[in-house]
Amino acid sequence: MQNRNNLFQQAREAVSNVTNRKGAASQEEVSIAKNCINSARANASEEEQGQLQQLQQEIERHEGLK
């Protein structure tokens, strides 16, 4: 369970790094965030799945702002 929480937390932090940046995030940062989300999905609870979906949407919205 601890590992699952770590992956979920990493995904949240990675998305935050991209979306809270004052300048444009690099493509590498966006890719890292997406990878973290996908890794966290594998063992996420139903509630976490919903939150991960929201994080995915935040990344997609951010990419649309470029």
C-alpha cells in the first residue's frame, strides 16, 4: 500500500510541477508527469483512479495552452 501511495503522490507532484510553473514546462516534464500518472494507475484505488483522471485532464489542458 505504501508503494501505491508513493506512486500516486509522485504523479500529483509531477503534475503540479508542470501546471504551477510560471513559464512553459518542458516536454520532458510533461512526459514525466504522464508516466507518473500511468504508473500510479496500475494499483490505484477507485478513488485514486478518479483523481488520476483529473490530473490527466489538467496535463491535457496545460498542453492545449501552448
